[in-house]
Amino acid sequence: MNRTDFQDYLKKDIHCSCGKIHRCEIDTILIESNALQKIAGILNENGYHRPCIVEDIHTRDAAGEKVEHLLIEAGYAPQVICFEDDFLIPDEMALAKVITEMDRNTDLILAVGSGSLNDLCKFISYKMKLDYMIIATAPSMDGYASNVAPLITNHAKVTYEAAMPKAIVGDLFILKEAPMNMIAAGVGDVLGKYVCLMDWKLSNLITEEYICHDVMELVDTAIEKVMQGTGKLLSRDPDAIASIMEGLILSGIGMSYIGNSRPASGSEHHLSHYWEMMALLKGGHIELHGTKVAIGTICGLRLYEKLAKDLADPSYREKWSSEVTELDMVKWEREIKRVYLDAAGSVIDLESKSHKNDATEIKKRKATLLVNQETLLTWIEQLPESEKIADVLKMLSAKYLPAQAGVDRQDFIDSILYAKDLRNRFGILQAITDLGMAKRYAEELAAEFYDL
């Protein structure tokens, strides 16, 4: 497998064909065996003196203690902040713990972990104007190189602007020993780009949202890297692990180029975020982000497959052309309060600003979709079959059905109908709503996934 030369992407102005200049401000990316041995040297080269290690009970055992000892041997006296939670939730309490415990003279946040720890540290780095680096302990998600941080605030999953790491360090000896469900979650996070990129193209077609085809190609490269490595993951082959990690980082670089999560997050992520919020609000099981994204990817692909079948049916074309789709906003608000519980306020507030469910906007989007339905059909035909993605997950003994991730039938149906309202971002979930098909598709998918 060909290894990625990240120097092609870092600290350079990329004059893109989209007309914008892209730049990734990360200084160093190391994905290699024994990479931890270079940590002290990286700190010394950059003039850091007082690092604060942020870890949890799992990442402390995986790498945190070793990082601490290596720094002490090099003459540093690192502060250590450790979360004792079995499953860390990146919310206001977690942010407060780091901010209140961190020494005033800290000049570098050194995160040891993956998803939630990385998100917390990059957000604090941004807010406190402190540099941070991430020592990856699992190839489990694509946020390492991004400049956004999804956090739980006021019971809602919100994506915030955040700092870029000065360095990403992934020691293959550590990464390959990560729990297999976390490795599979990394695969799932990248497989989600099939739906995400399709959503982006669809939004560009229907709403004229800005799109960058070069960044789309970069994310396609990330998908290819991951697909190359899946066959050897069960044996924890170091090259396969490196391939997964590199694909995840390339996806994050794509986000950093655009300045938001659009190249890596679409309807599959909206479903994942919704399911996570419901689990938190109802005290249910919290599943790994990439695991939920993988399941959301299968759902998103099935929705595209259903839409393609109906687009090819002349009777549906006539029906959509003649019928007016208009949401009853009083009923919509009542439903939002039912499904989002304590988080409903922020969802309703977003709609009051975006008006994406306004009848005029729906009519305009629907008309544009119908005019371009042949183009859309061609695009959908290029997507992988949902069964193919399910087969990849089954090969890794990973979860691929909503119920396996603790999502009950009603929450699943509600997610197809209302997960789109978490973000002002057009994709398949909004498209099927505009066409008046969301309820039918949701019930059909529920029958597929739950009546086995």
C-alpha cells in the first residue's frame, strides 16, 4: 500500500480550481512505528516548556503513561488531567474540568486519545489561544485534522469552530492494538463519505451551495485508502492500520481546506448525531460515533436507492410535479418538541433563522430537483450498493443495523423525519421531505431493519 506524504498538504497555499485558496495549518503528521519516541523532540523543536497531558482512563493505559514517562525522561514536568469516566461525553462539564484544572502557565495541550478528547482539547485550544497536539490512540474517527469540534451543549449536538493541532502523532504499535470496534468505527466514519459527498453534490445542484471538486477528490482518496486496508484489519496488519489512519486524516484535511465539516458530514452524520442525542436524553447506551455513522451510511444509501426507484417511475414524476408539498409548521413544532425533548429549543431556533422548511423554499427546491432528475439518477447509480457497505461491516464483525446500536424503532423513524432539522444543510433527508416521501421511506426502512 502506498503511504501518504502529508508534506504535500501542510502549510501550503493551495490555489484551487474552485477559485479559493486552501491551507492546512498543521505543522507535523507522523504515522509510523515508534512515533512516541519523537514526542519530546517535537516539543523541544517548537519551544514548549509546560505541556498539559489530557487523557482518560482508557487512553492513559494505551499511551498516556508512556508519554508522561518519555517527557519526564526528557526533562519536562508535564501536568496530567485524566477523565475517570468509562465513556467520556464532550459536554459543558468536561470542558469545565479541563479549563479549571489546567495550570495557568501551560503552553501546550497534549491530548492523548481520539474522538471526544480530541474535540474537547481542540475547542479549548481555540478558545484559550493555546497550541495543542494530539497523540492518537485509535484510528476511530476523522476529526484529527479538522478545524471543527462537535460537542454536546444544552443537550444538543453542535459543531463549533476549533483550532488545528500543531501535530498529529500516531504510533502504529499503539494504533494496531486499539479495540477492534474502534478500528471498525474509523472505517465506518470514512465509509460515510459516500453519502456525504453525494449530499454535497445534491445540495450544489438544488441550492447552488458552494462546492469544491478538488476537495471531493481528496475525500475520495481517503475512501480509497480505507477500502484498500479493510481486508487485513482483522489481523491488525500495521500497513492496513496506517492506511485507515491516513484516510481519516485526509478526510480531516478536506474539512480544514473548506473551513467546515461539509466534505465529511452529511445526512449519515445527522442520523448519527440524532441517535446520540436521544441516547443521552433518555439515558441509553452511547455508541461510538463511527459505528453510528456506518449505520447511518447504510440508511442514507437505502434512501438514495428508494428515491432512484421512484424517480424512474413516471407515475411518481407526475405525482411530484402536480402535488404541493407544504409542512404544517404548527404540527412540525409540536413534533420537534416531542422528539427532541430538552433540546427542542435550539432546533426550533435554527428553523426560525434558516426557514428551510418554508413552503416557498420547499417548492423551489422540489422544482429544481425534478428538472434535474436525470442527472440525479446518474449520480445515484454511481454510489456503492448499501449491501456492499453492510458486507464490509459484517466482515469486521461491526454493527450495521440501528437496533444493534441501541436505536429503537420509533427513534429510527423519527430520525429519518427530523434529524435533518439539526443543521441548515441540504441532503437526502431534506430532499425526501421536500418530495413528501419521508414518512413512507421511514416506515419502509423500519420494516427492513426491524422486522427481520
